[in-house]
Amino acid sequence: MEFLTPPPVRRLTGPEGEPQRRAGSDPGGRSNGNGNGNGNGSRSPVFVGGRARVAPATIAIDRMQVEDVSVDYGRKRAVSGVSLPIRQGEVLALIGPSGCGKTTLLRSLNRLTELTRTASSQGRITLDGVDIATIEPTALRRRVTMVFQQPNPFPMSVFDNVAYVLREQASRRPKKRALEGAVHEALSRAGLLDEVRDDLDHPALRLSGGQQQRLCIARALAANPEVLLLDEPCSALDPQSTQVIEDLIVKLREDVAVVIVTHNLQQAFRVADYVAFMYLGELVEYASATQLFSAPGEQRTRDYVSGAFG
């Protein structure tokens, strides 16, 4: 079938009303799981109208490498031979229909799949060049933290939600005053501090849904991770809260590698620098967001992003 236009997106203009190109164009021509260009070129979509976007990231630091990873649940293969890089300075979006293996792959990055009794895996995942299989799981999950689909703040105050992580890392239980700076920093990085600064003793469960999700992101950031995993973080949120979270994701990529699973193609198009399309457990295509949505190299990718299936 002939490829259709990219999914509808929010539109933007520059300061003088001139169209801007989307952040995150492909500087290296990488377009598939092996990191090789497909020769099609990249037609960067031009957007007009709507809200402004953050400028492209200025760094790209290798943090994790996924090397020929497969995951089985009993006799069922959920992920099959996936290889791709994860870099600080970039947002990587995992897309694909339900059951394609993207959440399993995400959970493999900090060994959460091991919590499923029937799960087994092959291949290799490294963090800063070290095989994660050799890293103690709790230590790994401080360095590769995850935020889940539904906001899950602890039934305690806003302050204590973030301080909980810091106290768990300390050899002796620190006093509240000693933690204030670190708690404020984590809340600031999550874009929540200005909204809760005057009432940090407020019960976290009384925050709005969007605030709860940002609190969970702050809690994850309190551990100073190298990689932040997001499993459909906006699926339960209203459009306004979703926009706030998306802006935050783009901002955070400068300090931490971000991997997001999303069913929302428009969201992947808005926030991702690179996109990995998965289908039936396989990595069909890995490319810059501009290239994957405007000039995909695989027919299955064309069909999926144009709405032929999903």
C-alpha cells in the first residue's frame, strides 16, 4: 500500500511565525536494528501552529546496549533477537501493537522480567559496558529506574515519597532536614516543586493524577539513575497533564537516557528522537522518529504507522 502522511501531531511555529523542523533528526542515517541507513533519506516533517518544542538534545552518550536479546515465558517467545542502543541525550520510544513484546523488553532493561517465574532470557544487555546480569538487582534498579502506567505514590506525604528512596540508600537513617536539598532537587527535576513547595507534608494520594505521576518520576530521579524507563506514563492522564509529562520527558533526556513504551503514535512522534517498532516480538525497524514516520524502510512499519493494523 502507498504510505500515508504521519499521524496527526501538535503544530508549532518559531518565534517569528516561521515553521520549525522537529527536534531529533537523524544525524547518522541509522534506520534499523543494526544501526545501518536504508538509503531512503529522511523527509523531516515541517510543523506549523500550536505550542513550541524544546531544542534538539546536544549530547548522545551510550548508556546501554541490547545485544541479540530474547525473552521467553515458558514456551512462548515474547522478544526475539532484539539489538539496539540506548543513549543519554535521546528519548527512545518503543512502539507496536499490544502483545508485541515492547513492555517485556522494557522490563528486561532492569531485570524485572526475572520476577516472573516462567521467564527466561538469552542475549546480553550492558550498562556502561557492564553486563547487567552481573549487577545486583537492587543496585541495578537504582541506576535503571522505572515509572509505571498507573501512578503509584506511596500512602505517605509528598516529601516522604521522595525521601523514601534516599533513606533506603543511606547506611544510617538521615534526618528530614538533611534530606531537604535532595528532595527539592528531585521534585524540581520532575517539574513539581513549585506546585508543592509550600505543602510537602500534603498526602501524596490527594494530588491530581498528573501530579502523582510526576511525583513518581521525582521518586525515580531521586536515585540519580542513568536510565529512566517509562511504561505508558500518560495513558491514564488528561491531555493537559500529558503535555506537561511530555515536556518533562524531552527536558530530562539531557541528564538521563529515557526509554518510553507508548501505544500513542502521536506521542512517540512528539517526544522521541529514535523509535523502535516491534511486531510479534521482533524488532522490525529502528530509526530516527522523523525517518520512521515519514520514510520507513519496512512495509510492516508503513502499514502500522499509517493505521492499516494495530
